[in-house]
Amino acid sequence: MPKRKSSHRPSSKRSAQRREQPRSSLVHPAKRQEQTGKTWLYGRHAIEAALQNPARRKFRLLIAGEAKIQLHEDGAGIAETVSRHELEAALPDGAVHQGMALQVAPLENADLGAVAAEAGEDALIILLDQASDPRNIGAVMRSAAAFGATAVVLPDRHAPEATGVLAKAASGALDRLPLVRVTNIARAIGQLKAAGFWCIGLDGGAETPLASGAMSGRIALIIGSEGQGLRRLTAEKCDLLAAIPIRPEAGSLNLSAAAAIALYELRRGS
């Protein structure tokens, strides 16, 4: 008589224990950041700016291989030498890290009213209407910092979080320039008008070239998304709609390219 095959099954208790074991090694780094409330910055310029920012809470600084970075007091106490594999395991796939990563807490959201109240007479604030690409936003912040802008404003809904992708594209500007999130861009324009800002919206179909106006004093520059441009209500709230003249076959400019050109033009005479 043939032997009956064993049908051994693990007990439900042991199965439950296995299911309860943490699977953190299988969780994508971006998801782990959402769960912990912390994020990883990477790239030399982004990390050096964060280390120099006293408002930024910093937890771990990972340095791999021969990477060199100027350590301030905040960085020296949290620095760890790790392998390249350990470093890349903490970051999103494809992150261009230059051999270093810094774990930080997000910065507190700046208040638009406070930013406007403290702004100088030649203040320039950038408002991005419907911007959704973190690399584009980071590039706009980089240009804004280079041309001495006061702050960059984003809508709270649909705009990306200030993660390592945005910080890398901003090349340090995320920790040097206030990033303001508002509930409503049109309402924010009204708030800036009340604070004495002349509000200029970039519109490819506008008749007035941006370079034609002698613009001085407090200025708010409002830029829409690539292709769609400014939303109707946002455009109606602007004091002036102006265009960057380009060849018709080009269609439209990338958000960050339009911002850089407009920033240069507005600062050229100052």
C-alpha cells in the first residue's frame, strides 16, 4: 500500500508572524520618505546649502568613496562613511548623487503675507500657475536665486513636494530662497497687489512684449504651465499681460527657460 504524501503546513501562528515581519528593504525610498516625514537630498550644491541653513533639520549625512564636501558643525556630527551600494539603496533609482546624501526634514512653508511685508522696494516674486514638474520648479528656483528674486510661490494643490529631485534641480536655491505654498494663485495675486506689487503675467498671445515696458518697484511675475499658459482667472487678475517674442514655429518655451529669460529682462535695467 503506497504511503500517503505528507501535507505538512506551517501553523497559522507562524504564518502570521512571517507576515508581520517588516519589509522595509522592499519599500521604494520615496515611499519610505512619505512614511517617516523625512527626505533625502543629494548632490553637492543642494547638500551644502542645506548644511548652511540653520532652519533646516538634519539627521544623517552619507558620504561614499572619494566624495569631498565642506563640513560645517552641523554636518560633522552626523557624517557617516558608507559604500556606494549603501548610499544608492537610500535614494530613488537614477539619482545623480555625486557620492553624498543628506537626510532632512522638510522646511516650514513660508507665509506670503510675511514675505511681502518684509520685501524691499525692488522685490521680485515669482508665482507658478499649474507647475507640476519638480525639475522645472527646481530650475526656476535656481534662476530666481541667481537674479535676486525674493520668493517663489506655488499652489498647494497638484504641485510636487520639495524632495531630492526638486532640490537637485534647484542647486541649493531651495535652502536659500523662500518657497511659498498658497491655496489659490488668483487670491495670492490680490494679496500681492494690496502689498504694492505690480503683477505681470507671461502670456504668449499678449500684444505687449515684456521688454517694452519700463518696469521698476515691486514686481510679481506670474508664469503658467507650458502649452496651456495662464488660467483665465489668473490672467484676469494680472495688471499686465506680456509676451516673450519667439518664432511661431517654436510653439512655446519650457517653463524654466521662460522664467530665466523673464527674470533677466526684469532685472536688466535695475
